Amino acid sequence: MKNGRQYTGGEEILERTFKFAVRIVRLCEHLDAKPGVGRVLYPQILRCGTSVVSNIEEAQAGQSRADFISKMEIALKEARETHVRLRILSAAGVVARRRLDPLVAEADEIKRVLGAIIVSTKRGGR
């Protein structure tokens, strides 16, 4: 941890999830521009995909270790939801796999990182 921020692999999780949220916004713009089921699903993906970084930002200002953990757990839940919704879009062929596979992989990795941060913090590592 440096300056109250959690680092993983040289990239700050806050910055990583910010970039992920931007990618989600771009995907949702694409979904909104097309008729069909993607237009119906994009608001859900937009909400959960952008809320990950918002919850991590809130966790950084947590009033206690328990508050930090609680907010990070919410971020993890949102990351899980994002991951499964992206997998659904991919499996249903709503968006080309080549476009979604990198986002699906990043959502999975974010879930893993957040899980590790939560476990580490619970063990006293914050």
C-alpha cells in the first residue's frame, strides 16, 4: 500500500478499475447504438461496471478497517455482476467475442485482485 492506496502488479487498483469503467462506457455506447437485446442490457452493465471504481474510491476514504472492507466487498459484488453480464453478452453473440473477451478477462482479474485485497485486509494487511 502506498499513500493509502492498494497496488497490484505496479498498477493501482483504483486506476485499473477507472480504466475498466471507461471501457464499459464505450461498450455501452456501442450497445445503445444498436437495436436489440444489447440496448436493453446495457443500462445494467453500465451501472455495475462503473460502480466498481466508485466503491473502491469510497473504500479509500473508509472510516475504519471494517468500513474499508465493507466497501471493497461491495466493489467485488459489482465486479462479479459485471463479469457475468459480459459473459452472457459474449455467449449470446450480442457483441463479437474478440471485442468482449478482453473485457471479460479484465473483469475476472479485477474480481481476483479485489478478493485478495479483502482477504489481506481482513488478516491485518491494510
